[in-house]
Amino acid sequence: HGRAPVACMESLAHLRRTPPKRSRSKLPQDSPQESDVGGGNGRRSLSVQSNDEQVLLRCERYSMCKSQVNIRKDSIRDCRETRHVWSLSRMCTGKSPAGLWIDSNQAKFMIYIAIFANTLFFAFQAYLEESTSADPDPWVYFCVEICFVLLFAAELFLRVRKAPAGNLFRDRWCAYDTLLLICCFFDTTVLNFVPSFGGAHRLVVRLMPALQILRLGRLVQELRLIIKGIISAMQAVLWSMALLFLVIYSGAVVCTSFLGSSRRFQNDQVATDLFGSLADSMFTLFTFATLEDFPSTVRHFMHDSWSGIGVAVAIIAFILFTNLALLNLVTAVM
């Protein structure tokens, strides 16, 4: 493949330098044999000329395709090397590709500021709730938080208004914003003023900073891709966890039968504590699968008789299967 383009280009240059040869000899027309020979030479020269033209066309097509490929490669390289320059003036512009203000950089910049300000307010309110010296005023919390609720409600209204009808519950981010607004409004108007709901109010105030930061997933592409990847991988992760549970349960049944209830290990305190019941065996095998506190147990059984050595080998095989196979499979799926 590497020699063919070179040969085509050389033949193209040769054809451009030297035009096709034509027969200069003129045969008399009264001789039929000579006329036939002359006709054969003419047909032969025409066939050579047509072949040369085909080669020329193929070379031109090849050069055009190669130039188009080079143009595409250059455009892809320029697109990859181009860095987006962000500035305050660009963030404050009110232009958007769709012509809607809510999708513009100016609206995104304002939403960034509002989300971070509300997060800092919730964090400060949680600090006041935990402090014993400060007594937070519920009316101050109500006045400040109701402003944020109205601002985010206006943002949600503009997003739902520009979307088709019924898109409020089809768009997951709109549904998440709606649920968060309802929770904040209920906490501000009800839980904040009822002393018996003080525990629920403190719980909401502590959780709101993290829940508000998750709202940036609509605006930040990297965070949105991470969240979508985790959600899409949850099904495979759940099936992997179900398989791990089945393996641990089956191993716990075997260990309880042959270690916790056997006469051979009835005087072994370690075997009784770790594998005395089905629940103890399952928890022990779970800790082994997560590589927690298994070396001491393996060493204890290795210094016993041949049966203890078999138990140690079985524990190591279980760890190799569960940790190196199943848990790494979960990591690969994630």
C-alpha cells in the first residue's frame, strides 16, 4: 500500500511531461493489408491513450481524496489543540445558540453564584444550629431562604416554559430541582417554626449543601457525565453485589457446617467465634472479601494440623475469588 501512491504520482508526473505518442506514418489507402495494419495501430494507440487517461483520472482522484483526508486531520488536530478561554466578560454575555436567555452564559453565571451562595448559607446555618452559644433566629432563616427559593423557582419556571408541555417530569434535572424546591419550601415554612420538628430541620440544613452542589450537574458537563455513568452502571453493580452475596452465603453455610459445628474444631475458640453461627460466618467472610483481618486467622489455621491447613487454603481461595474477581469486576463496570 505504501508503494502504490508513489507509483501513481510518478506516472501522473510522467504523463503530464510527455503527451501520448501518435503514429506519424501514413499508409496508402489502396492497400487493404496496410490499411488494416494502420487501423490496428490506430486502435492500439487509442487503447493506450484511453489507458493513460484512466491512470491520470485515478491519480487525480487519489490526490483529491488524500487532500481531503489531510484537511480533516488538520481540522481535528486544531479542534483538539484549541483551548476554551473563559473570561468574566464571556460569562456575562446574554447570548445563547438557541436564542433563550435561560441558556445563555449570563444566566448560567447567575445560577452559579446563587447555588454557591445558598450552599454557604446552609453551611453557616448548620454551624449555628450546632453551636451552643448562638441562638439562630427562625425569621432570619425564613427571610433569606425564601429569597433563594423564589429565585430557583423563577429559574425552573423559565426552563419549563421554554420546554414542551409535560417535560417537567421527563427531564430528570427538572424533577430533581422541583423536589429540592418543595423540600426547601417545606423546611422554611413549617419545620423552621415548629420546635418538635427541630431534628428534621437540622437534618435538612445539614444535607442541603451537598444536594445544592449536585444541581451543578445541569451546568457542568464533567459532573453530569460522572453522574450519568454511575446511574447507568448501577444495574450491573447491583447484579455483581447479588452474586457476591450468594457466594458469601454459600461459603457461610459450608463454614458453619464444617467449622462451627464440627467436633474437630469444637475446642478451637477462633473457629467458634468466627464461624459459630450463620450470621457470624457471613460477616467473617465479608470481612475476608474486603481484605480485613484475615492474616491472623489464616496463620492460626496454618499452625494447626492438616485439616487446619486445608481451611487456610480454602480461605485464601475464597479471598482470591471474591476480591480479585468479583470486586474488581465491579470496579471495571464502574
